[in-house]
Amino acid sequence: MLYEIRTYRLKNGAIPAYLKVVEEEGIAIQKKHLGELVAYFFSEIGPINEIVHIWAYRSLDDRERRRAALMEDPAWRAFLPKIRDLIEVAENKIMKAARFSPTGGSVS
């Protein structure tokens, strides 16, 4: 299992607006295509104005297929402008869980 960790630094004060539009519209579109949402966080202490969401995939090919389907969805393309201007910086990581992780994992 692979985990995609997406971190967005939002414009100052944009977290409430971002979370509102994602909750009301965006997350349903993402779940339809991306599958397993592991977690969705926003910063409380530490670096401010951060959103972190984590998605699980069977493989890099699975992720690529699912993300391509998301990008082809007209509803997602219509949704993107609602959050695009709220995001200042985006970072993306692909992580593998250690065998002893609560999420399960394996050694390559």
C-alpha cells in the first residue's frame, strides 16, 4: 500500500473557506475517483494555514489511473477554480508504511 500525502499552504485566513467548499462539494468528487481517504487535517499549532490530506493506493499505477480519472471528471474541473486561488504552495509525497505501522505495510 502506498500513501499520497498532499500538503497545501493556503493564503492567510483561507482555511475556513477552503474546508467549507471541499466539504460541501470537492470531497465527494475526490472520493468517487481516488478511493480511500486516510485522513484530512488542517493546522492548529506549528506552520499555520496548512491542509494535509492522505490517500491510500495499491500501487503507483493505481494512483496514476485514479488521478487521471479525477482530472477527466467535468465536475472536478469545474470545482478546481474554487480552491485554486486559495492555495499558495502545494507539496506531494508518496510514502510506504513500515511493516509495524498501524496502517499496515511491507518491506520491499
